[in-house]
Amino acid sequence: MEVLCNVIPILVMIGLGKLCRAKKWFKEEECNGLNRFVFGILFPIMIFNLCFSAKFERSHFLVVVVIFIIYVLGIFLGILMDKLHKGEFSNLYKYMISTNEGGSVALPLYLSIVGMSSNTVLFDLAGTFIAFLIYPIMVQKSVSGESDIKGILKSLLSNSFVIAVILGLGCNALGLYQYTGELYSSIMSMITSPIGGSILFMLGFNMNFEKSIIGPVLKMMVVKTLFYGVACVSFFIIFKGLMSDWEFVMAVLLSFMSPLGFAVSGVISPEYKSDRDRMFVSTYTSLYIIVTLIVYVVILLV
């Protein structure tokens, strides 16, 4: 029953988005407005809170660094795929492997097994730097063609995601979080609670099972699964001590085998050349949840 309580709500929200598009209860421009509200206003606030409230353990610093390196390698793998196979959607490949959705997928599934734990936050921290610092640079360079450092820095410093990360980490370093109280927590809870459901709804709304899209989506799913399969093996080699703890192993498996970070679709939206690009990213992100659920069930059976 606990498995269903974590899985069914995700599927229901995706299905609701798909139903609203099929029945034309929700218009394209309305979904675009919701997208701007979530990613333009709510998400930067959530990113600020994540960076502001995170507790950084020295012993986990190397883990975050290794995860970050793995994500960077994922970017280079996507670039290599683009060079080897030019075609529709290939300009998006470099964004399709790095980062995994921890907060809305891996974390709730993980906590349903182990209870309280912050192991998956390590993956979120590395993913935050990729999605909200590295990706904006890549998007800016790709869209505007700017290669000078000043132009890129100017665009970055005006990016709401980047501002949220810098302010959050700065306030964290100053230790200001200890001065917050229940009022702050209540405000953050109210602001961030609609994000997960809204993103899942938009993923379902933009999901498309057109044959010409399913082929490239399945190819990317296979590549992502193989890539993070190797990443999981590398963790057993690099972090033998930590991987002797089954709870940490589960965090690694669920985090690495989670779908593309939900926020990535909004961050890279300037790269979209057509609605098909948006559909490709949404369908790829949504369908990969199936892989995550398979891993989750296997863990429960073990």
C-alpha cells in the first residue's frame, strides 16, 4: 500500500495533464503561463531555500564532487551523441543525461523505505549546480552565440536561477538559517508545495506518444540507463565503505535511476525550435519514471 501511495499520485498528475490536453480543457497558452509562473517565480524561491537550508557535511563533500563529475561526463556524452548523429532533437542531447529528479521522485520513494534520511540531498546539490549554473551558460551560448566571458556573465547574473543559488549559498555560509523560525518554514512550504504537482501536470500535458518521437525517446532512455548503470558500479569502487550500507546503496540506485530533473525542461526552453522539442523532453522525462519504478520495486523485493 505504501508503494501505491507514492507512485499513484505521480501517475495521476501526469495522466490529468494528458487528459486535459486530449479533452482541450486546458489551452496551450494557459500551460505556457503556468510554466512561466512555476519556473519564473516559484522555482527560484525553492532553489534559494534548498541552498539556504542545506546542511553540508565535510565527509560527504567528495561524494558531491564525484556526482558532479558524473553529471559533467553526461553532458559530454550528449555532445558526442549530437556530433555522431545530427538530426531532430540532437541539439537537446547534451541536456538529456545529466541531473536526476530527486525531490519529486527519488526522495519520496526512498523515504517510503528508510524513513528519515538526507542521503538523496547529495545528488540534489550536484544537480542544482548543473541545472542552474552550467545549463544556463550552455543555453546562453547556444541561443545567442555569445562566446565572450563578459556577455555570458552578464546573462548569468540576471538569471533568476543563478541569483537564487548565489543568494542561497551566501546566506547559508553566513549561518543565517539558524535565525529563521516556523513562520519562514510555513511561507516556504506554501510557496513550494504546488511545484511538484504543477510540473507533473505540465509533463503530462506536453507528453506525446507520436511514433516519430517515441523512437528517439526510447534511445535516450537506453543511453541514460546504461550511463547511470556504469555510474552505480563506479560508486562501489570509489566509495566501498559507504556502499557497504544498504540504505546508501538504495539512495544511489534510486537517485541515479530517476528521470531527468523536472526543472530542466524550463531551464532549456530557449533551445526549443518547435513544440516537438518540448514534447520530446516532456515525453522522455515522463516515461523514464517507469524505469525508476522498476528499480524501486526490485529494491523492495530484495
